[in-house]
Amino acid sequence: MKHLPLNRLGPRKSEPGVVDFGIFLPWISALAGNRLFVKIIHERDQFIQSIQPLAFELQHKTDTNYGDFWWAKVDFHTIHDFQGNSHFGLPGRHVYRFELHNPNAGVLDWIIDPFSREYATGKLSAFTLGYAPYIWSEAEQIWKTPALPDLILYELNLAEFGGSLEGAIDRLDYLADLGVNALSLLPVNNVSLDVDWGYLPLGYFGVDERFGRRDDFQRFVDAAHQHGLAVIIDAVYGHTGLDFPYADLYRRLGYKENPFMGPFAKDYFSDLGVSTDFNRALTRDFFYSVNLHWLNTYHIDGFRYDCVPNYWDGALGVGYANLVFNTHDYVKNSLASLSRFGTPEGSRLIQIAEQLEAPEQILEQSYSNAAWQNASFGAATTCARGAPGAIESLGHRLGALGYIEQTTQNGEVLAKRPLQYIENHDHSRFVCEFGLNQRDGNPLFAEGDRAQWYRLQPYLIAFLAAKGIPLLWQGQEFGENYFLPEAGLGRVLLLRPLRWDYFYDPAGRSLVKLTRSLLSLRKNCAEWRRGSHYFHNDYERYLSRGILLFQRENSDAISLIAVNFTDIEQSVAFMFTRPGNYIEQLHNQDNFVVGEGETRWLTIPPNYGRVWRKVDSGHP
């Protein structure tokens, strides 16, 4: 893969008051009678009827690698707008679009710039005249991305979590205090709607204007790092929105083929968007360049790749595996400038695949080091519904059965982990499994019965102690209870802001307290992060009584985790193979000393759990 020449693409300040524009439009040449214009207006004037944008014609030449290239230079010192009280040329943000005059299709207006670094309302690109680059804090120079086994992810939608980047910055103290150390953001790229999850992007090289400006996102990342929080962005590369310029323009031109878009592997989202074709060099290099841009410009710590099946063509293919390998290789060879990833054990770049069809395969056959997987979530769901054998299935899944822990590729050892969750943006809140409150008879406004909050506790204990990387979905820690339909635009086009008032009610206080305790244990107990997992799969003793019991262990310590999914207290016999003093970690109650091979009765409260830990002498 090649890094696109971004110094020639999009709007760039070549000198004070002078902006250069450049765009690749393969198969659209001046020799065929095409003319291309950029139409610019100051942001403050865009809704004023008497002030229209000024148009500047671009020149054409052929690029050796990507074909037709169009460019223009706009000198704001020499160009003046005499329309009314125009702000054209004054410092501040200007919005722009391209307009193509084609001899066959006529005038095609409202073409987005695929290389813009800023965006405005709807189908408008933007740039800031007089833009001052963000100055990173001194603390940024010493920030280190957490090691993969130590990650505790918190997934959030900026629009729902804090309303904006500024709002999210105000909550970083809370997230650090909660105990997470990495934020996984729903897409922050440009989309056409104000309320949208962001999975049909139009622009890739910057943050959408509904969240803030580019320096707002840089300030957010800087502040997150100062709070000990890594930042992972959602990368949507297998498909785009219909108005993405390489989809929209060539469709309007009536071309039968496209230099960027088209079916490649799977073709999900074809009803709403357009798939990207990684057989095209421009497509491959475009998304590789997007990755490098976000790593270098925004100092992010990694990517969560959405809908990988759309561009997975095997371990040796030109699609997904090629992208994550080249991104990993770039970081490994750029540690002088990307020092946050450099450690003696290797690069800490985070690359998470959403490949729900074959998550085990994606970890084995690519440079992804983590993967979403719905098997544990599915087992928890069937367990909540009382399905036969569900507890056994959940016990195996919590141990990441079938997943490798590391691979060695080209002499480099890479850690590998699946994600573990019972909630994420794609599903209803888990409390919905225990009953729904219908509102207005409309399923979009149904909510989980929060009176059943206590039934969440054993699942929370089990998942945060499980093998793999735990993930919390925003508000899960205080019992957010939105219902999410399985299909339809109501999933995406309805804003579900967090009810922060839940934090203060009895359910919220109890769940937050438990979450904080568990995250503190995960941070301080090495066996939870890197230790072995053993599931005590005994139907008569445990599973038949609604008990899930497993242990996390290393040479220095052992944690015994027991959760009770029933409504009654349960006492079960357990034989200890490691003698010593076991301290209960959640409430410091029911502590005991056992000898090797001794059997002891353990009492587990209803809809709750216990965590007993024994540390070998001489170790913390």
C-alpha cells in the first residue's frame, strides 16, 4: 500500500492567505470536455440569499499512479467579493463544494471533497482560513498506549454521551475514576445527518462538525491521554454513504464501472450504502492514508474496524488483512514519531476487528490483535432466558474457548484477545432481557424494567473477570435501559442520550459501586488480565443450581469467581487445590483459610457473586 500525497490533496495553506486545492477524479479528464470548479463561501454567509459562493476553475493533469488530477490555487489577498456584506476572505471557516461540467451529464453540483480535513452542514466540505495547528501538551510526549491485555474498554457515542467533544471532555474525570483505560468511539467521521450513528460516512479525514472542529478532537485526545485513557476510533472502510463523492459522482455520470466503489467480498449495507472495492489501488491507498492521517494528526491509539466481512478476502488478500498489516508495519517503523506505541515487547497499536462471522479466524490470520465476538453475549442472553445448557456455554465462552492468545509473525510476537461484553451499541440494554416497559405502544420507546437491575449483577461480575478484553457500553455501569429494535432506521436515527440522573438512584448507585470494585480488581489482579482460566463445569454441584464458578490463576495468585443466577442463596461444596488464606474481594466477608485438597462450602448470594482471592506469600 502507498501513502497518498496528501500534501497535494484537499485544501491546504501553501502560504498565508493562499489555499491550494487538489482532488483525484480518475476517468474524468479535461481532454474529454470536462470542466471542474470549486465554489467557496464564508461559513457566516452560507444561508444569506443575497450572497452566493464564488467559483474558481481547476486545472487538469494526469497523475502517474491514480490518473486524472485536478488542482487550483486561490489567493484570498487578490480576490474580493462585492456581494453585500460578504465575509469572503476574512479569517474563519469557509465552506466549499465542487461542481463538474460534463458534456454528457451537464452540470453536476454538490460534489463533496473526499480529501477535506473539515466538514460543514450536509454535503459541504470546509477549511479554516488562518487555521492555527493545535499545540499538544507536554504530557502527550510521555503518554503510552496501554498493553493489549490491560485494556478495559468503554464504548461511547459522543452525541449521546456528552453531546459534543467539549461535553465528553467534561466527563473524562468520571471515566478515569470509574476505572476504564480506553475509549472506543462510534464513528466521528462526516455524515449527512445530525442524528446518526455514523456508519455511512461521507468524509474520512476529519471529525464531523456536529461534534466540533479538528482542534476540538485533538484537545479531546490530549485530555483523554492525560486522564490515562487511550482513544480508539471506529473505522468504516467496507462501505460508505450514497453521497460519498466516489459513489455519488460516478453514479450521476452514468458510468458502468467505478474507480473506487463496488462489491468486493460481502456486500452488507447495500440497501443503504455502497461497498468499497479493494481491488482498486486508489481504494486501498485511500484508507491506508486515512489510518496514517488519524495516527499522526489526531494521536489516536488504534482502530475498531467495522463490518470486516465487506473487505475480508483472506489472510493473503488485498483487502482487510493487507490494510492492518501495512498499518502495523508503518507504526513499527515510525516509533520515533509515534513513541506512544513503542515498548520492549513490541508495538502497542490497537487494531480491533468486527468480524462476527469468524472472529477466531481473524485473530489467527491477520494483524488484528483484538476482535468483537457475539458468542459470549449470545450465551449470556440465553442464560438470562433460562435456556437449557446456557450456563455451561457461558462458562466456556468466558474462558475465550477457541481463541489464540498470541501469534508469532515475521519473528514478532503479537498478543491476541477477544472482546467480552453483554452490552454494546448494536443491542438493547441487557436489563431488557428481564422485562420491558412499553411506552405509547411504540417499540422505539420501550425500556428495560429497571426494577430488575439486581439481575444484572452476576453477569457484570462474570464478564469483568473473564478472559479477554472487557467492554462496557456507555451508561451500562448505572443501569441505562434503552430498548433497541433489531432492524429499521429507528435504530440509528433516534438519539438516546444517557440519563445521568440514573447515576444517583438506588439501582445506579449499586451498579456503579460494583463496577468500580470490579474494575479496580481487574487493574490490580494480574491473573485477571493475563492468567489462565479454568471453568468448573460440574452440572450436579454447580450448573444445576444456577451457579457459574471459574478461576483465574497465575503463579503468584488465584481468584475464585462464583456467581449465582438464581433468586435464592446457594451453598455449594468446592475442593481447593491451592491452600492458603482466601480473602473475599467484594465485601471482605466470608474469608477463610484452607488446606490443600480441603473441601469447603461456599455461600453465594442470590443474583450476585463472590470473589475469593489468595496471594502467595511475598507477592502483593
